[in-house]
Amino acid sequence: MPQKLTSQQNKYLRSLAHRLKPLVLIGKNGLTAEVIASVDAALEKHELIKVKFIEHKEKEQKKQLVDTICRQTQCFRAGLIGHTAILYRQATKVALRKIKLPGDPAS
């Protein structure tokens, strides 16, 4: 797992995420333990997910929430477009790994 995603890797992940539907919705209650658990489980199963903000928050507020999610689930933010965040974390089980990042020989 890389320490940080390169711009090329972010672009690649955003292109893969284009066809995905949001798996986790964040509403007026914000980040709860259930939301973090849902993100964690979705990342383990899918590696690349979209998280949608239902409540219209300021861009800076959304960035802070996504950064908090990333810290708590040890994932990377591949993008934040409008009300949708794209998150990536390599599956811990080798058999579940579906995504090979460009320029990363370890993935």
C-alpha cells in the first residue's frame, strides 16, 4: 500500500469510480460510528467507493469530514467532486484485491 497516492493514481481511480453508485450516504447526523463502520466494510469489500453527502455542507466542511473518514478507516481520498467523495483502500486479503494502481509494483 503506498503512503500517498500520486496524481496519476488519483486520476485512474476517479476514472474507475465514474460508473459507481454511492455506497454510503452521510446525512444530517454527520459522522457516526455506524457511518465509519459502513465505510470500513464497503472499502474492505470493494476497495473503491463513493460517499455522498446528503446535507449540503460547505466545501471546506466536506473536506474535513472526508479527512476524518480517511484517518479513521486508513483510506485515501481519490477525489471530492460536488457532494461526492471517492475513497480507496487496498483490500487486506489478497484474494479480494481487484484494483492495480499504475506505478505501484506492490499492488
